[in-house]
Amino acid sequence: MRRLRTRAWLNAKPKPCASAHGPRRRMFASDSWQMILDMDGVLYKNAEVENEIVKRLGKATEKLGLGPDAHQELFRSHGSTLRGLLSEGHLSGEAIAAFYSSVYDGVDLQAIQPDPLLALQLKSLRAHGVSLWLATNSPRSFVDRVLEALGLESDLLHIICPSPENHWINKPDARFFEMLPRARAKFFDDSLGHVRAAVASGLLSAHVRRSDDIMMLVADALMVVPASWRLSKSHYLQAKEVADLRALSASVRAQLATELAGYAGQQISILDLGAGTLSMLSVILQALPKGCQVKYTALDRDEELLKQAAAERLESQFAATPHGVLPNTWQLPNCQVTVTLQAGDAVNSLETMPQQTLIVGCSILDLVDVQALSGALRQHQAGALLYFPIHYAGVTLLESPRHGDMELLTADYNRSLECRGQVTNVTNFYDSLGETIAKGPSSWLLDSKACPALFKQLVSFMAVNALGFHGHAAVGEAVAALQRSAGPGDLAEDVVLKVENVDYLGRVPGSLRAAPRRRLAVEFAAPGEARLVEETFGQPGEGEVLVQASYSAISAGTERRMLMQGPGTEPLDVTHELGETAWPFRYGYCMVGSVVQSNAADLLPGTRAFCFHPHASHAIVPSSAAQKIPTDVSDEDAVFFANMETACALSQDGAPVIGESVAVFGAGTVGALTAAVLAHHGYPVTVFDPRADRLAALQRRFPKISCGTGADFDVCIEASGSQDALASALQRCRRGGTVVIGSLYGESPVGLPLGLRFHRSEVSLKASQVSRIPADLSTRWTKARRSDLTWSLIRELRPKDWISSRFVPITAATDVYRELIKPGEDTRSDGRPLQWIFTYDTGSG
């Protein structure tokens, strides 16, 4: 690195002048262009560094005895914090240099990377008669550090910055602009206040937005490329999308559809890397087989693009609606596709994403570290399909019979990309990503007449990059050769831009994740004490599957008793296959999730499944213990499977015949579902519950259900967990009738009115057990048959539409159970049955 030199004119003290406003304006006799650039936010853009400067500026201002927001208030009032401190008398003399040192000397510049192309561009401009100025409010010591970090030689720039010699003058002070040239000069700054001050001083100026490339703006000022040729980022992506969709390889798309055909009727998880405005969504949807449940995650670093995708693509084009539960998620009208928008880095996100069926990346590989991406795919997404279309194959050509050195624009294009760290033939990396299934050409052939907007933008890119290798006048002439003589700025109609691309379809090698992972699980540690544990877990064995949870529902009454009283001496429900009978133990049996690893032929990865398993982020279960969720049932409905199956079991245990009346005691989740099932099948049903609002809400949904009156019922079903309700059921049951006990009372004694009236009633008490088919039904019914009935009733009754679901993250489990064991009823719902449901971050594990 060449030693940074200090220019004599910078250190020279300003000459006195008659005006009290400071140093006299310097005049520069030069015929060359003068490009005057701000540094922070213009010559370089790095939010990490810029935010650190602001933070340190705030701390240094506080040390002067001012408030924590004083630095911002001074900036708003005076245009710069230092100018405000000087004007209001908070700083003077030698303290100014110490203040600058405390702010800037400790700023970490590791985030600023060398920019070889910018260095070549500045050198070329300087060599071809353009004078370059740096006009910044940062001190010289910091300027030197930034230039070194960027790989720029300070000799290229005339540097104007606050110093003792110019009395620490800052922008937007008018005296600062008097130190800058005027002849054929243009000033570029990211502060509107500084731009306005420069204009007021008579200096031609331009405001630099965050999305602007400074060399593109310089090219505009030098009239290398018409400014009207530039597109905004969103308009560029829209124009690129049109070209991409025309160019996609038909053979690769057909093979993609063939590979996905085996997932018909299953859940498919799709990750779109660098999704932008979701240009690939329609392409992927067309390739999917019928009957799929699709979870589409669109990942991009640019949050503004994702917001645009939500408004213009999802809501306008697809008529999608925001998901009622999941944040940043939209439901497409057919209810089979959800799209989640997520801001983040492609490589880092792969490390936390659940197993994906398909990973998509249109034109993404030349923008990421391909080796890091390949490693992340092999480590975290083994077995996933890869579809990476429209990747540059290293050839860009302009073809035309017109005269003029147009080749100058493309001659060093690949070299300019390499300077920015981009890969110039991305297709060379395809084999490192996975096992190739298909490749096909997807080249752009852009006619200047048919695709003028995209054509002009691409020429602008190439022209600005060419400034690093050719004089600006020569580049301008090459651009002019593409234009019609009759209409400057308009493209000639006989020019074609050819960009060679290749589409790739492959599969990440290896089986699904083999490395041990971690999961979260709820554990009942002691009476009244629930805790969240994090633990490693292994791989599924023969005939087993690994399910990653999306939801798990709490059975409030049962789990409250288990948490307070413990499991007792009997093993837990046989469907758990855990068998704990002592503290600590785990409980729960309503998990919904996706199979992410399978050693069972009937449950492939991507299949949505319901499991009878305690609350946990991941579950390894026998395939026989995982219910495949039908494609027309949402996860939010599927989480009620266990409760609905219990409602079926209670109804079958009660076994009313035509003409008999049924009473259900308890209008919680299970009681309400039981009443709904019986009413749905035409039985006269009356529901009893101490909460009138619960009864009213249930009757609004099912008008044929009666509430809270009557006696002499043929069948009484107790589903409240209250011994008072059970006693009422015994008293209201007709002689010879049946009382079905659906609640778990634990080991505590239960007092019931078993006196003379009961003795004469011939009422049967029947304990219902949903985990087995009753003996008297076992010749006709199986668990599979009852499961089919349960799914059918879920489709018909749609419990998520009328049961109030309270979704909480699994990380809040201890708070939820603390709430559940509080005495008294939770009255915060609107009368509908209240169902607590844990949600799981799909990035965990």
C-alpha cells in the first residue's frame, strides 16, 4: 500500500477575508471534470460501520454532559453533530481533536472489504482527465483508514475534511463548500441537508440514496450512459423475470416435475434462496403434483423486496390472504399452499432450516460463496432436490451490423465481475452442489426492440464496469453506437445482447441428516412444576420416523391433573409407549408435524403427520404411531385429532339408539366436540356447563344443541373433569341409562351420590378409554377405522373455525402451565372452548 500523502493545500491555513463568514472560496482553473464524493454512505456503504460511528458519537456527546439523544438533536438542528457542539459552545480548542479521536479511532473497519473494481474505475477516471475529490465530515485519520480498507490510494483524491487548519469546518457550513471547486464540478452526498447547502452555495449536486451505486451516478454526470436507461431495483427484477421465464430450459422443468411427482398427496417443503419478488413461485407451483400441501419459504436479504412481494405478488397476483396464526405467512386461495417470507442470509439459513424437499435459487450462485453453500447443503439438507436456473455461463456478447466499438462494453465484463468477487462461469460449480439430474441452456437473447428496458439497464451495468478499463469518453462512444442517430437515448433496432446461462437440477448427496441434533421438550419435574429441557437425540431405527413438530395441543384438564398429582402407579397411556410412573415424566398426546427422516416405506420425508407424543420439538416414533394427515385437512385442524377421536370414543361408548336423548356435561374442547359429533349425527343433545357464555357460543355454532335444561337422559357423557358434573350426570340419567366417564380423575377419591336413588336406577357407569377399541366393538371396529371416522369428522366440523385456539411458543411452556394450575376458570375467551396450542420454531434442531 502506497504511503498516504498529505497535500499542502489541505493543511494550509485559510486566508483572511473581509467577510466574517470564514475562508475565501478557492478557484480552480481546470478544464477537467471535478467529481466531489462524500465518504460514509457514498464512497463506501456499510451499515455496521456507519451505525457504530453514530453510537460512539452518542456516547462521546453524553460525556460532555448532554442527554443520550443530544447527538441526534444537534444533527437535526445544525446539519452535523460537531457543528452543533461548536455552535452551542459545548466544544472548543484542543477538546475538539480529542472528541474526534474518541469517536473515530476505535471504529472497527473489518466489515469494509477491498473494492478492486472501484480502485480501477477511479484510477481510469483520473488518468483520463477527471479530478476526484473526497468531501467528508470524518477526520483525516479515519479517512486514511477507510481508504486503506477499500484498497484505494489517497493520491487519487483531493481530500477535504475537518481539521485544525480549517477550524474544524463541517458540512453543511457554507464555508466548507467554499473549499470545493466549481468549474465543471458535481457534488454527491447521502445527506439531503448537505446537498441543499451545496446547491445554495452554487454547487451542482446530487443526493445519493442507499440503493445508488456511486460510479453509476458519476457515469451519469459524465454522460457516459443516459440516466433514463437506469431501472430501479424492483423494475429491474420485473424486467429480468420476463427474460428469465422466456429462457428457462423446458427439458429441465419437465424433469423437475417428474422428480416431484412421487410426492403427490404429501407435504412438500420448498426453500427459495434469493427469492426477491417471488419470480419463481409460479414456476414451482406448475411443477408440483396434485394434492400437495406446500410450505414455501421465500428467503432474501432485502426486506423491502419481500414487502413488495407480499403486496404485488401474493396479495395482488395470487389473491393470498395473511395466515391467521403464523407471522409473515400468506395462504393461497386453494388452502394447499402457504408462503412464508423470511429475511436472512442463504448459507446461514440453511443451518437452521428444517429438511426441505426442494431448494430453489434463481441466479443466486454468483452472489454467494458457492463452496460455503455446498457445505451447508451437504451438512444440513442431505437428500433435497436442487433447482438452480438462469446461471451465467461466462459469455456476454453484443451482436449488430452497426459500426462502432461496441465490443469495448463486453470485452472486460467478466474481469469486472471477478473484481467484485463474483463467479464468471457459475456452471463450473454445479457438480460441487450435488448429484446432477439434468442441465439445460437458458440463454438470454435480448432484442433491443423487444426488451428495451432490460437491454438498457444491462448496457448501463456493462458501461459502468468498463470505466475500470477504458476512458469514459471511449465508453460513452461505445454506448452511443447502440443508439439511433435520430433519437438519442433510443436503442437501434438491429442490436442483440446474448447472455449464455444454464439451468441445473440435482440432488444433495447422502441420506437425510445424520449428525445428532437437539430438541426442546416439556417435562413435569415435580407437583406443580413444569420445565423446558434441551437435549440431544439420535436417529430413527428400523420402521421409525423422525417428526419435526409444528404444533402440539394441551389437554388442559388431564394435563393439569397430571402436573399436580403425578402419573400414579399406573403406566401412562399406552399410545405413548413411554411407561413412566414417577417424577419427572413427560406428557401430551396431540402433536402435528412433518416427517423429516424416515426408515418406513409408508411415511416419506415431507409427509405431514399426527403423533401421540409428549410436547417436544422433535419426536422419533414407530410409523404405526404416526397418523398421515389427509391433504384436505390443515395443520390447525389436525391438531384436534386426539380430541376428536376422544369425542368419537365417548359417543360410541354411550351408544345411544335412535330416539334416545344425550346429555354432555362440560363444554370445553372435548365436551363441545362430543356434542357436535352427536348433533351432527342427528341425536338430540343437551349440554351442561357452569359458564353461560360457553353454552351460548356453542349454541350459536350448532343451533340444534340445547343448553342447560332437562332431565331423564338416556345417555349422559361427563367430559368436564368435575366430580360435581359427574354427580349431576348420575342424577339426570334415566333409569337403565348409561353414564360415560370421559375425564381422568387421577388417584384422588371422588365423592358421588350413590344412595338409594342410584341403587334403584340401574344406571351403568362406563369408563371410556380412547387408546383401545372397546371389547364389544372390537369385532367390527379397528383403530384404523375409527381414525378414518375421526378425519372425516374433522373435515366436516372444522374445529379450528369455532374453537378458540391460543397459540404460544414452546419456549413459554413454563408460563402456560403456571397459568393452567391457577385456581378458577380462565374467562379471557369469548365463550368458545379455549384450546392452548404450543407452536415450534421450525428452525430449531
